[in-house]
Amino acid sequence: MTGVVIKSTGSWYIIRTEDNKIYECRIRGKFRLSGIKSTNPVTVGDIVDFELEKNSSKGIINKIHNRKNYIIRKSVNLSKQTHIIAANIDQVFLLVTLENPPTYTPFIDRFLATAEAYSIPAIIIFNKIDIYDKKLAEQKQQLEKVYRAIGYECLDISAIEKINIGKLKIMMKDRVSMFSGHSGVGKSTLINAIHPELDLKTAEISTQHKQGQHTTTFAEMFSLPFGGYIIDTPGIKGFGVVDFEKDEIGDFFPEFFALKQHCKFNNCLHINEPDCAIKQAVEKGEIAKSRYNSYLQLFEDEQENYRVDDYQ
């Protein structure tokens, strides 16, 4: 039988077949070690083949179909391994909040670079705009100016006040959309606003640390009544990038890629080289300094784990 993985709980996988039947499956130990270095060789969104165990309603996964794409990051606790967040995604929505909790540009840029590397269109959602004062609103507008100039679509949202929920639904119709961001940015609340029948669990922000509390433990895919699917993912503090060669990092920054042909050297790394079109664009204000700083941090980052706390 063939189906799509709609939930992973670490050792068991929930699979939905085309006729909407649900099966609980696992993988054999040998399959787990067959050259797959990630902590989760099977992930939400995967299309898999499985067979039922004898005299049981539970199954064994025996094949993963080729993925059209996936999004991956370094595992926090197992730094030499990776964690595949989801696969076969049409688009990813990165939820950003400027307060309670704050989302910093290094995190945004690492996430966007990873989406670029795996050819997944990314949209930035600025959530909780109902709580923004004048200062935060100006900060949001400046960030939107930066990312829209690069080509990223940005959308202002308030899940509480239902601002732009209709527009978001139109963007999601008949597509597989993944939601990601820090804990506390409002993913579950926003999903409840999009599809109230799901009634996902939500939690208050920690007042002591101004960080979110994890309410989503495992990634899960839900079908939408207006067509399409949404993948809810656990909140993440940091985003360690995977398999980025230093001479390729600039290619995952679209505004760098568009200008690199004007650099004096074909192998310019945009660090110390003379006549670098990227550095010149930064000096002229044509490329945001925050983006260039994120590039430098990615380039110089030799640490196995990246945590957003380092940039607070």
C-alpha cells in the first residue's frame, strides 16, 4: 500500500492512504541505518510504501518515494546529525514576531537561505500585528522593505483579530504549506484561525524569558476544508544550516546571486576580495547590512549548533 506520512512521533508514523484510511506504521532497524544520517529517515510529507504486519492493523514502511524537496536543519542535541522537518512542500510560511518572542534577522536569513537551497518558495508572515506600537510597526515596515526588495512576499497577520486570514487562505488553497518559526510566534493560534475545527493546543508566552512554550511536539499534516494541506511544526530556537559549501552560501541570498557576475573574480567570496560587487552594493545601501552580516555569520560559523540566543 502507498500513503503519505501525516505525523511522526519518533518511532511510529501515521500514514494516510488515498482513500483516507489511516495506518500506524514503523520502520525496521536495518532501514533506519541504510545510509540515512538524519535523526528521522522518514518525515511528514513523505510518500511511502508499506505493508501490514501479519494479523495486525499496524504496518511496516519498506520504501520512501523520491522527494521533490525537503527542508532540513542540524539537530540541536545531536550536532553531527540532521533533522528533516518536512518533505514535498509547495511553500513555507516563516512566522516572525518582533516581540513576545522576538525573531532576529540571523534566524530569518538562515531559514530563507535553507529554503532557497532546497528550492522551496518562502513567504514571511509578520504575526501579532495587533500588539504593535508605533516603534514596532516602524521596525516591521523596515524589515518588510528589505525582504520585499529581495523578492520575498510578506504578509501582515493577526490571528487574534483575524486580520488577513482570508488572504492567507487564498495563498494556501490546494497547496501543501508548511508553517515554521520560534516557539510562541503563534503558529497553532494561526492554524486554529484558518481551520477552527482543528482546535490545536496553544500556550501563553513565558513572561520571564519572553519565549514561547512548545505546544507542538511533532510535525503534523492537516487537510484544509478549502483545499490543500498544512504542516504544523514544533517551534525552533535555532536553525543550523546543513551541507552549505562556503563558496555556495552567497547563491542562497538572491540579491547576492543577482550581482555576483559583476565581481572582479569568478570565485569571489565577498569577504576581502577587491572590486566585489556585493560589498559595493552594501556600501551603497543597495543590499541591507543585516543581510550581509547574516552572510558573514553563516560563512564564519564553524559551530555545530546555532542558537538564536547568541544574537540577542
